[in-house]
Amino acid sequence: MLDRMSSKELASWMAYHTLEPWGEERADLRNGVLCCLIANLFRKKGKPPFKPEDFMPKFWKEKPDPEMMLQKVRQLNAMFGGVDKTDQKAAGESG
């Protein structure tokens, strides 16, 4: 699919996903809202209300490592046929 999609179209889909998310993250939120509703129906008086986040998976418990993020960007760049210009820039500066 990506070999038939222009970068402009990909950017449009990415922007649309930002406004109207879909996929597993959205499903987690829907389930979190439902669980929150049920839990709040049965919570004891005086207890703070639950929030949807209380029932959602926490994949990023700590900040992502910048080196790990850079590695992911390089993988995506290579996957889409991009050129890593960071190495060329470093070589140009030293010479």
C-alpha cells in the first residue's frame, strides 16, 4: 500500500489519525471508559472516582530512551527508502 501512496497522502492520513484516532489505542480508551463507568457505579462512598486511564494499559511507564527513538526513526527511514543524511552531515563537518 505504501508503495502506491504519495508522501502527501500519507501525511494527510497521519493528520486525520491525530484528529480522529482509530486502532488499538482508541479501543483501549473505549474499554477504559466502560470499565470506569462500571467501577464508579459500585465504588464506596467517599472514595475518589475512577478515571478511564486507571483501566488502560500503560505501555510507556518511563520516558522513552532518545537512542531507542533514533534507532526506530532510522528503521522507518530505511523501510520507506529514505537516505540517512546524519552520517553525511557528520562526515562533511569533520572534513
